[in-house]
Amino acid sequence: MISLIIDGRKVSVRKLSTVLDAARKLDIKIPTLCHHPALSPYGGCRLCLVEIKGSPKP
């Protein structure tokens, strides 16, 4: 398990989980198309872009 803080709230998730998985566990809604059940993953629209402190900006 790993722990992280999203919007001041601590959450623990399994190793290899995504930030989206962690946010969903906290019931935080992040808009996304790649994980929509009716669409194929694309990964280029940047709809789900989030800021991660200490990480370089894209």
C-alpha cells in the first residue's frame, strides 16, 4: 500500500494504483474519457490533467 494526500485528505491505495484510482476512493470526481466504459482509451485529450506537487509540469 502507498499513502498520498489529495486536496488535504490522506488516502491509501495499492501499489501501482493511479491517481485517478486514489481520487475515486475519496469520491473526488476527475473528468476522464479514457476510463469511460463506452470509449476506447486514447490518452491524448488531457481532460483528466491534475497537478502533482514536486512533479515537473508537462
